[in-house]
Amino acid sequence: MRASHALGRHLALAGFMGSGKTSAGSEVAERISRRFVDLDGEIEARTGEAIGSLFESRGESGFRALEEEVARDVLAGGEPAVVALGGGAVLPERTRELLAERAFTVLLDVDPSTAWERVAGTARPLARSEEAFHSLHRERQPLYEEVADAQARDLDGILLAAAGVHVERGAIDELGDLVPGSGPVELVVDAHVSGIHGIRAQVGLGARDTAFHEVPAGEPAKTPGVVERLWSRFRIGRDGSVVALGGGSTTDVAGLAAATYMRGVAWTAVPTTLVGQVDAGIGGKTAIDLPGAKNVVGAFHWPARVVCDPSLLTTLPETERTNGLAEVVKTGLLAGAPLWEHSELDQVRACAAFKSGVCLADPHDRGPRNQLNLGHTFAHALETAAGYRLPHGRAVALGLLAALRLSGLDDEVRTVERILAPEPVAADGETAWAALARDKKSERGTPRLVLLDAPGRPRWGVEVPEADVRAALNELIA
């Protein structure tokens, strides 16, 4: 079975000369905190000669033998890196085998006419004639497609592919092809979503759909009892998988059930809310709640695929769109870009790509991934104090206000107020404070917060005086 994401594997970028593999690879490596290896650069560093000179001195066959040797060394071991392959690196069969064994390969596709404009007149030894250039592209394209686990045209596309995230209108109708593998599938569906999209998902899965399980809508799904019921009803073996159709609560509980059933089976998230598509369904965090504490029992279990179909959002009530918009605003603040001004499709794609990059860099939430909790320490405390009756997006909007006030960013506070219009919530202050102290990021009962020095410049693990945190929390309570 082909790799479905780049977690634990090299991320290799393949494609014809002029496709932008080196520049894209360098940026992707920075985003996911991996070492970047440009295969041509590695060859030049080892030999002390330029690629053109090596072609002249060794001939193309000699150069290809050297390229294969260096590719083998790079792909065979070491920590997962981002590797930009030379245009002809996929020619040797052994290199293609190593890519299948050790890498997740993304074809950075490019129109050959565009590629020619980029390389014409350069020192590239195989870019001397436009006619020969186009002929070579036609010759190699089948090999690129053979090695590719995914295709992309831009940086966000590479990040999404590397994380196993597929964003496309109408994707729910192709679930049978999009869910990795060929084994049977058990569908876990939010009880409310079931009547809206359940049949469409079953039709999309086709013959792979073998069972259908409803879970309560929203936060009531995230209980030990619901997980136990799923365990007792699942019938798939290790070759099967779970598909979770619903909002963040559904993907949380179904993902946890998949993580623990038979010590872990594959699963696919199909988020049906804006919150789920821009945030909750991505990154492999699964969890349920306990009384007085949100998301404290869970596991990291990366989904084999996340299918984000923006067409599913057309049925959302306005309150749910507002919930999701809070996560869009949060992501925009972290990215330093006004993502909330984009169209809904572009919001989903940009936010999902940003979170994919952060989670690939820190899949187990031990460092940079902490930034995604901007506003959430306060939000979870308010949700707990309100008995989980407070919509997540409203809680996040309030939490963002608190975090931005403590960051001293008045302009961004006004942005949140203008876009999300959060109002203080009725909740017990002491219960909220106790929940805040129990937050997963707290240390010895002292909260650790995510703050911003400026948009796009987050800091995490920040200890703030207790009096200031309490005052910020109290401002959120009616």
C-alpha cells in the first residue's frame, strides 16, 4: 500500500527541471522543522564540481550512476528530511524502490512551457533545445507519476499532501478511493449529521462500507461510555479502517476508538464543520472528556487521510460558521495573515495547510505545536465551567481576547471584537479557574499560556502572574 502521509518518512519532491523543487523544498523544510537536502547540491558538495561539469566529464550515464549512489545514501537512513530530487533522479529502478520504502513523494507538477521559460538560457545540461526539452518531459512524466504518492502545485499543496489532507469540493462522493487501503470500513457518524450526509458518505464508500455507528451530536459524544460502545460494536480486523463523519467531537471520539481498538487501526477523518476542516480534524489528536476536564484522556493517532469537503459546509447553521471562524481568526493571527478575509474554500485550504505544517513539525505536541492553543487555555476553562454547553467557537473567541489582552496587542483585540463579536459568558468563576489550573499545559497548577509578540510571532509556555491571568479570565465572565 502506498504511503498516505510523510509522518516518519522522508518528504521527497519529484518533478521535471524548472518545477521549483529546490525553492519549495527549502520553504517546506523550514515549515515542518526538517533538514533540507537538495540532491544536486549534495552531489556538488561531495564532488566539488558543478552539475554541468560532471555531465561533461562523466557523461550522462556516469552522472546518473553518481546520482543514484547519492540518492541511496540520502534516502537509506537518518532522520526524516525534505529531499528535492533532481529531474532525472527517478530514472534508476532502485531509487524508485527506495522512494516507495523510505519516503512520501510529492510530484511538484508544472506546465512544461512554464518550466522551459524558467530554465531556458541557464547552465542546465539538458535544457539546450525547447523541442528536446518538451520531448524529455513527455518521456519522464510517467515515471514521476509512478513514484508520486501525491501531486501539488504550490507550498500549501505540498504541506496538505504531506499531512494526508485532501481538500476538494465533492470529495465525500469519492471516499471509496480516498480512504487509504482496500479493506472494509466502519463509519462513525454524528447523529445529527447522519440524516444530512450519512447516505452520501455510504454511497461514496461503496462496497467498502460494512457498518454504520451513530454517536451523540457534539460534546456528549466524548465520554468513556461512547468509546466503549464503539469498541464493542466494531468488527473490522487490522486490515480495516474507521471513517469519522461529523464535527470535531465526532473525529475526537472515533479517532480515539480507532487508536485503541486492536491496539490501533487506521482511520480517516471527514470533518463536516468549519471548526473540523480548519482545525479539529487535522493532526492526530484524539480525546474524550472527564467531569471537570476537557480532552484529558486521549491519544496521538495520525489519520491515514483527512478529507475536507467544503461543499458539506453549505448545510451549517450560522452559529456553526461563527464557531469555525474563531479558529480561522486564531490561525490567521498565528500565521500573520488575514485568513478570515479569504473565501471559505481558501480559508479551509490555508488553515489546514498551516496546521498541517505545525503538526508535522511537532506531531506529539512537545514544542511548536503548543502555539495552536492560542486562546484555548481560557476557552477550555470556560467550556468546563459552563458544563460544556458553551459553543467551542464562542469560547475560543473569548479566549483569544484574553490572550491578546495579556499580549498587549490592542489592534488585534479590536480585530477579534469586530469579526467575532464575543460576549462575556455566564459561568462560575471559581470552577473556571480550577479548570484552567488543570489544563494540560499547566505545570504544578500554574497555567502556561500562548501569547503573541506580534501577528505571526507566537510564544508558548509563557508563565504570567496569577493575578493577571485571573483578571483576564474574569473579564470573560458575565
